[in-house]
Amino acid sequence: SGDGIHNALTLGDSGVPYDRDTCVWRRGNDKDPCPDPDILYTLYTSGKNGKKMERVNLDSLSWVRESGHDPSKETVVLVHGYAGISDVLPMGVLRDAYLATGSYNVYVVDWGRLCQLPCYAAAVHNIRPVGKCLAQFIHFLRQSGVQVPRTTCVGHSLGAHVCGIAANYLLFRMHRIIGLDPARPLIRNQAKGRLDAGDAEVVQVIHTSSTFGDPRRSGHIDFCVNGGRIQPFCANTTNEALCSHIRSVCYLAESLTRDRIAASCIRRCLSSQGTSHVTQSGPPVPMGQHTPDDAHGVYCVNNEDAPYCPTADDQIGNRLCCVPPDTGH
């Protein structure tokens, strides 16, 4: 829930007792074995009877063929961030948004036990073995006949770095990674330990927070939303930075059915005051799922309203993406 993520990102100061020994720590190097019993892979598909969920069996190369995987559809692999595995916000919203279009096979990577409350340091330590095992899973999909050029790894926060690290363990290039506000706290600078533009043929990054997210350029195309610092509709919430960090997921969910057009801007994420006065050097492009693969550079988006928040009963969206009024807590 939102409260759980809030407790998580305040590193245990919100009432969760921290004891290093209760956290789950892998070695954090290449000696960690894959598959890992604490990393689960689930296929979600949509059909006439609603949402269907199937746990992946990595021991069977015929599993994909015998499952509900539809080879005519594109495939997305969703990787949550710290304390982020849940059926709600953030990644549950994104999973359901992809399923609602009817156009995607959606695989969810659950590494929740390796990044549980309040163990942020352990979660960062564990992203390397999780990335290594994710690479094994992506290789499994390819061996099972899933087309790599039609597969996207989507990661939020620490999950964005997991997608990037996985690329270092593959003998083929991933087609596309979408990083949703890649995490900044405790992330080292070396390229192999974080998401960067060398990790796939197309790396897209959406920046919405400079507290929990890393504002630096890390993709072929980087979108700075409202300057990439604080989202204006989060300004009076209990935790502005966390609200902004999570909204990167809602922007991508929204992009599946609505194009939000971004204008090219200079070098890096700017302050929200500066985004409307930037020098444009290329044509505007849609942000998110439908960004052209050949789009490169830094693009700016200005937006006052919470993304993917339905304002009427018949409007596409998810109320979990709406920003509740500040309760004063």
C-alpha cells in the first residue's frame, strides 16, 4: 500500500523496527545461483473471462507454448522497486493498464522478499543477483520462442536498475527498457550497477522526482516531467517526493491510451520554472509506450493534473493514480 512504500522509503523511521539481521541479503556477486527461490515470475493475460494468472515454470521450455501467452501480442516484463510488490500502486496499476488494452502478454517479476521493509540497503545490495536471474528468465523466454524485438523490460525505481543489470548477463541485446524514475539513493555510479543507455537498443527514462529518483540522463531518450523534481499535484501531500516518484508509473499507464506530447529541451532535467522556456531542437514526440524507437535526447513535459486519474466514471484510468487531498498527517 502507499503507507507501506512510505515507511519503506523513509528507511524504517515510520514505525518499522530495523534489524539488519532480519533482512535478506544475497552475496551480491556472480556466485549467487539462479533460479532464486525468492524471485517469482508470473504471466498475466486478459481474455473474455477477465484477468488470468499463471506461475512460470522455468524447468519446462514448453511452458510458454502451453500457457496463455499469445505470440501475436507484444510482451512486457514488469519489475517493481523497493517494497513495491503489491496488487495496487505502483506496479499493480501498470499491470492492469497493460492488460486492459488487450494487446500485451504481461510478466511480473516478484523479488519482494529481497527488498522488503525496512531493508533498503539490502534491496540495493540484492539488485545484482536479481538482475542476473532476470537475465536467465529473459533468456528462457527467448529459448521458448518469445520474440526479443517485441519485448520490453519496464522497471520502477530499483526495478529500473534491475532491468539494466540484466542486460550485462545476456549474450544478445534487449530491444527496449523503460526506466520509471530510476532510484538514486545508494546507487553507485559504475555503468554495470545501474541503468544506462548501453543496456538495450532503446532505453527510455521518465523522471518525476529528484529525491528518490536520479535526475541524471540515463537513456537514449529522457523525459523530464515538470522538471523531474516535484510533481505540482503532489505539492500539498504528506510526502511530496514519494508521491512524485510513484507517479512515473501512472504516466506510463496513461501513455497506453493517451499520447502526452513532449518537446525537446536542453541537456538535462531543469527546474519546473525553466521547462517552458527551453530551446527546442527537434520535433515533439509522445512520451511512454509509443515513443518512436529512433527518438533521442532530453524532452520536457509540463502537466498540472495527476496522470491516469479518471475524473468521470466512464474515463480510462485508475483512482489509485489520483492524488488524495492532504489530511494533515
